[in-house]
Amino acid sequence: MPFRFTIERTAGAARAGVFTTPHGAVETPSFMPVGTLASVKAIDPDDLHAMRVQMILANAYHLHLRPGDELVRQLGGLHRFMGWDGPILTDSGGFQVFSLADLRRVDENGVEFKSHLDGSTRFFTPELVMRIERNLGADVIMQFDHVIPGQSDDVAARDASERSIRWLERCRAEFVRLDETGDATAAPYGEQALFPVVQGGIHEVLRREAASRTAAAGDFAGYGIGGLSVGEPKPETYRILEVMDESLPRERPRYLMGVGFPEDLIEGVRRGVDLFDCVAPTRMGRTGAAFTSLGRVNVKRAELRADGAPLDPNCGCPLCSRFSRAYLRHLVTSDEILGLRLLSLHNVHFLVALMRDARAAIRDERFARWSREWLERYYSGAASPSSPATTP
Ligand SMILES: [Zn+2]
């Protein structure tokens, strides 16, 4: 079995586990930095290894458009192309097709849309997306699903959820076909696992139905939880996560897609989530915003101009172990490339270390207290010496 999930210890719904893939093991809970275009912005593979990142993400939609999944395959697959030898997961592009592209038409067969790069008309079907993800060659590939806005009504949510389940059947059939044919379209670099995506918006009945029908559709190595943190209030997100925890198979990893603020990670782990990803740590870095253990900080704030302290006294990243807030503010306000890089390093390090700490707390049977104290400190507003933490 190239894919295996072992649960070592639990604390309520929270789990400390190990997800084994052909490119190595992932200790869970774990945060996966996002390299949308086969690059975790401003962070190279040596940096990722130094931060003990175990698994990263890339995006099928973006890589299909540029440089092209066929080219990536010719060059030996995504691992070789981007010089990363650890596990990779590719998102199917469902989210991008439905949010980023100029959407033209959705029908049972697939989605017609215009490329956000050159306006050319494209048509994605579940089968095509499987071939794209096969060409890219990530360890874990996500099904193509129908993504809708977070607070869609019951009818729209049911329609998208049921279509996603039908598309899962087609993804699975194509995935098996590609595996069995082993022809030139097959990836030359090892086995892959297909994760379904469970949809259903914020509707509990739909979520339960989608989870049980998805689990019945095959023995999957893991499950994606999609369509959350897309504009709904946080209590709704957390309520649906509890529903997902009850209705998904416990012996498989659960991946909460696109959710990556520190408080969401901890609330997700509390509700049985094992894997997370989000563009926030690198995207926030580009706007001068940073996560810290004492809350969020905007490093452009005038109050930091002469602040000689590290950004986060509790962080061991390359930024915090060496440079002051004043220096970081100077770099960022001067648009120095180093400022952007150091902020990205810090933010990614912060989330990866947060999940490592959560894992240790679960294993040591102190997770409930640890998570409560962590959130209290984070919400305390003590991040900035002279005034409360700000949001970007
Ligand atoms: Zn740091």
C-alpha cells in the first residue's frame, strides 16, 4: 500500500497521525504551503525542508494554462520540475474555474470558461482534469468538483453537491483507466491517490448525504472537505466541520481545502481535520501582514519604526531569529525583495510549527488545554507593543 494513514493518538475528535505517500510520510495534523504555479512564492525547496515542511500543494488549473501539464510531464513530472522530492497534492482547479475564470457555462458534461491569462475558451471535464493531474504527477490528486459560493441556497447547494458526486464517479473511472492503460498519458513517476471533495455548503443534511455517498463510492485514501471558509460566518464553518467529523470515515485523513488562518487550523484540528492548505501566509506576506503568536501584525505600522524586538518572540524562523521589527518594516515599506521573502518564510514557518505543536500536544494528552491557551493568547491583542493587533 503506497498510501496509508495511521492514527497514533486522539484527543476528543483531534488526531495525531502519519499519512504515508510514495514521496514520504506526512505527520498530521499538518499545514501544506501552496505553490500554485509550482513555486511557493519566494521560498525554495531548501527553505521548505529547513522549515520541516512535509507536503506542498500545486494547482492543476494554473499549471495546465501555464506552462502546460504536457510540458511538465515531458520534463519528468512536478517533483522533478520544481525540485521538490517530498509529497505533493494538486488541487483540481475546480475552485479557480468557478471563481477566477470568466465563467461561461456549466452543464453535466463540464465547464466552459475563458482563461484568465489570454481569454481563450477552455472546456474542463472530469476526465480532462484527471489527465491533467496525471500528467503533473502529484502524489495526491483532487477530483474535479462543482464549486459554488459559500452561502448559496439549498437548491443551488444540492445541485452542485450532487453534480460533484456524479463527477467523482467519472473522475474515478478515468483515474482507473489511466492507471490500467499505462500508456504515454500515464505518469512515469509512481502511484497516485484520488481524493474526493465533499461539498454541500452550510447545509447539514446535504453534507451528511454527500459524505455517506462519497464514502460509498469507493475506498479512497483520504477525503477533501470543500466549500468552506468562502464567506460564511465562522460558527457555521465550525458547525459543518463537526458534521463532517461525524460522517466521514475516521480511518482516513481529512483535508480541509483552502483554510489556513491560525485560529481556523486549531478549530479544524479540534474537529478532526488532518490536512490544511491556504495561500494566506504567502499572500499576506506580500501585503505586509504577519501572523504572530500574539495576534496579527501589519508590519508597515508606524509604531514599529524603531522597534528593536523580533516580530514574534516565540518564533524560531529565519526572520525572527535574526532581524528586528524595525528592519522588517524598513524592508517592506521600501519594497525590498528581502522583506517579502522574510515575511513569507515567517508566515509559512508559523503555520507549519503551529501544527507541529498541536500534534505534540495531542500526543502528550494536553491538547484541550494547549489549544484553549493558544487561542486566548492569539486573541489577546498583545502583538503590538503600543496598540492592539490589526488585521490587514
Ligand atoms: Zn518568525
